[in-house]
Amino acid sequence: MPLAFGGMLLGIACILAFALLIILRPQLAGDLGNAAVLNHILLVDGLLPRSTIALIAGAALGLSGVLLQRVLRNPIADASTLGIAAGAQLAMTIAIGFFPLLIGVPREIAAFAGGLAAVAVVLALSWRRDLDPMTVALCGTMVTLVASALSVTIILARGEYAMSIFIWGAGALNQQDWNGVVALAPRLAIGAAAAALLIRPLNIMSLDDSSAKSLGLALHGVRLAILTLAVWLSASVTAEVGIIGFLGLAAPHLARLGGARRTGQLLIAAPLAGAGLLFLSDCAVQLLSPGFTDLAPTGAVTALLGGPLLLLLMPRLHSADALRPQNAAHAWKELASANRTLILLGIILILLFALMLSIGRNSDGWQLATGSQFLELLPFRLPRMVVSATAGAMLAASGFIMQRLTGNPLASPEVLGVSAGGGAGLTIALFFFAFPSPAIAITAMTLGALLAFLVMLTISARGGFGPERLLLSGVAIGALSMAIVTVVLARGDLRGYLLLTWLSGSTNRAGAFEAWTGIISAAVLIPVLPLLRRWFDILPLGGGMARSIGLPVLVCRGLLALLAALLTAIPSYLVGPLSLIGLIAPHLARLIGFHGAIRQLLASILLGAMLLTLADWLSRMVIFPYEVPVGLFAALIGGPYLVWFLTRKETKQ
């Protein structure tokens, strides 16, 4: 009875919303001769197919989500958290960007291939841990990061398609005829029929693997079939209307909230919940937009649900074999002379800087600039090298603070959503000021990063800063922040292009102002950190220990959070949010053998400057004369590193 009552309420809400759409929809002026005919066309070929495809797409995503959650026994599995949507978008971006002559080939093929490849990578990475829910979720996040980095790189490289691809990718439901409905409805019907045949295997798979095998179930084959069906449903929706964020995550939980418990009930209730949720979201977008000109694509609006929903579901996520990264990675050896090694790292950085200022490529091949040629190139090369070095140093310092503050080696500005929070702050500044000055932009980004970091600290502190709660709270905050960014990106105006350029992390516009901003910021913020050595030594021991020693924990954490936000926001403004330098540099310092707080900090800063400078130089050289944005290039290195770290056998304490 509660399930039927919940379904009836959802149906009534959808009917009322659609009635409001019909009543309030814009009408052409009555004095036009063909106004009635045109109004009829707008209704029959615009509003009605849009509403219908919202119902069909929502139902398909709801069905896909419940299949994924059942087969993986993972309450936060869906196309967004498993990288399926990002993989499908990457495959379609490659197809549209580089093979426009294949535009007649069904987009569903590329989307399905990309989504299947993404989920295959995620499952392969988490197989050693028996598809542990936490490992699957975190590997899915990293695959999404890398796939999104590649997508944005391709979009920027193919400028003539840039904004159109991104607007499509944000999940626009606008329709001009019934072709989308005709294409998607049969796929939903086939998917529903196939799911009905899988009720018994799904019931058995709710048991553990050994019990399922003892009942005669071909576990791997059935799991592959169900995953293929779920990916196909999700990819079909992505190919037709773009990415509808987190709907497959929300719909099954909404169905359970309404009273659905058995597999058969969920296979009916989750698609209905997904259909109703997407339909109501689309109605709200149209009704709240002036003149029904969408203020934002519906997919971007539904993505705003993702962050809060992940935070609500976090207590339900329990790992059978939880990731427990060690407090310190295994060092190659204890350094006999840390000071001499620091000096050596400084010398290497200086030599690297000099070589990269001198060596480059042009139409004649590799060149070593000397004399007058070196002086001519210096005004072009030096600013971006300075920006890369100072940004890398600040990001490394920020990552060091976060890892010490939380006692967790997986903490970094990028992984914990702090960089994305800075992007949300920049988005809000663009919304209010159109083209804000650098001072306003940096201030807004600092406030956004600080708010994201403080929220993350508040949530993860309840779990003792354990890696699961820490990382998933960061993922949730990052998802919410990037959804805010996507809403503006999908507008397709100049502000969206500015955000897309920022997102890519390009240094090709670096000049004297950006270089001096990096130098002054690093010179002011970094020297403060060695003065806080006692805090860095005590805080990783936990709040109770710190208080017993007499350390004002809240004040210390607040000041360090502010420093970390500044050290994240300024380099994010300069080079974008995706570099992962804040994660990698402290790790490398630990692997080399630096364990003392100050020496590890200094080594991290030198390594961060070195890594981002090298990434910037390589981003200009690898596909010369074209350029890969430095933030994305570094992310393509850092993402696989984090995936390896999450899945290696030594991560148990």
C-alpha cells in the first residue's frame, strides 16, 4: 500500500506540473494569421515529445541504476559514479570531434563502446578486492576524472564543435520532433523485457558469491549480461540526450523510500521513480526559465542532486575490505642526509628550468635556443614557466597541509573537491560580475575552496577522517561544485568558454601579471608553513591527543584550512583544477624518504614545482604544433597514479 500511495503521489505531481506547462507555455501573438497553427506545431512537435522523452529517459536510467546497484551490491552505483556516462561522452566526443564524416553512424554505438570500456576498466581495477563497493566507487571517480580530462582536451582542440558538444553533454532534453522518442522507446521496452527475465538471477545475486554459485548460477556470465544491459540502457540515453547526472543513483533509493523491497518491485518502481523525477525536473526548468528558454539543461540541474545524495547515502556504504592506506607509504630507504637531498632537488629544479627555457620545437624540429634567440624567446617562455613552477609549489604545499590535517595520504585539493569548490566560487563571480577582475575572481575562488574544505572536514571528522568517508565526502562536494560549473558552461556564452578554458588548466595566456601573482603569492604564503611545524607534527595524531597536549584544535584546523584554500585557489586560478600535483608531490617526497614535517614540506614544494613545470613543457611538445592544456596533461598522469594507489595490495595497514 505505501508503494502504491507513493506512486500515486508522484503521478499526481507529474500531471499537475504538465498542466502548468500547458497553461503557462508561451503563445504566439493572436493577430498573426498562422499563430494557431504555429502554436499547435510548438505543442505537438516541441513540448509533447520533450515531456515524453523525459519520461522514457528517466525510466531507462532508473532501470539501469537499479540493475547496477543490485549486480554490484553497491548502493551508490550508477552511470555517473561508475564512469559509464563519462566514458560514453568521451567516445562520442572523439567520434564527433575527429570523425565528423561518421555522423550518420548511430551515436549509440560509440556511446555504448565508451561506457562499456569505462565500466570494464573500473571492474578490472577493483576485481582484486572482490568488487568492494568502496573500491568500485573510488575507481569510478578516477576513471571519470581521466575521461573528462580527455573530453575537455578534445573539445578545446576542436573549437568549431566546442560549445555544441558541451551543451549536448550537459543533458538537454529539447526536441523538435518525435524522432528521439521513436529511437529511445523501443530500447526501453527491450531493456524492461530483458530485466524481467533476470528477476530470478538478481534475487540469487543478492546473496554472497559462494551461495549464488552453490545454487547453480553462472555468476560471471550473468553478472556480465546484467552489466551489459545496464550500460546499454545508460549509453542509449546519453547518445540521445546527453548526460543526465546521478538520476540512476537517485531513482532506486526513491523507490526504496516508497516501500519497494523485492527485486520485482524495484524493477518496476525504480524506472517509474526515474521517469517522474526527470519529468518534474524538466518541468521545473521550463517553468522557472524566462519565456521557457532553458536557464540550464535539465541534465545539469539533476546533477545538482548528486552531491547531497552521496552525502546522505554515505553512512549506508560499508566496505567488506575497506581501503586503509598506510599513514606513510613505504620509503625506498631512510635518507642518510635529507638536507643534501633537498639541495640536490633544488639544483635539479634550477637545471630543469634552464633546459626548458632553452629547448623547444618549431617547424624545423628540435632547437636549442642560445644568445639572441634565447633572449627573444624569454618573454614568451619565462612567464608560463614561472606560473607553472609557483602553482605547482603552492598545490604541493596545499596537498601537504591536507594530508597532515586529516592524517590521510589520499587527501589533496583535487581529490577532496576543494579545487572544484574554487571553480564554483569562480562560477558565482562570473554570474554576478560577468567579467570579474583577477582580484574578485581569486577572492571568490578562495571562498569557494574554503567552504568546500570546511564542509569536507566537518563531514569526514565524524568518521575519524577515515579514507572512505574522507574521499566520498570529497567526491560528493566535487560533484555538487562541478554541477554548478556545468550549469554555466552549458549556457554556451563567453562566460562558459572562459570556464571551459579555466577547467582545462591552460598556461598559454600567462603573462607578467600571472607570473608576479604566482611569485608574490608563493613568497607570502609558503614561508608561513614552517612556523607551524608543531601543528603538523601533532594534528595527525588525532583531535583528542592534540587537545590533551594543549593545542587549540578548532583554531589550528581553521587557520590551516584557510591557508590550504588560498594555496589551492590561486594556482587553480592560474592553471586550472585538474592537475593532481597536490596529491602526487607529497607522496613522492615520502617515497624518497622524507618523513619529518618540514623536510617533507620543502621536498613536496620542490617536487610540485618540478612536476608541473615538466608537465607544462611536455604539454607543449608532445603533439607540436598543437598544445595539450597543462592541467589536463598532468591529470592524465595523476589519475592513473591514484587508481594504482587505491588498488595496490599494500594499501592495508
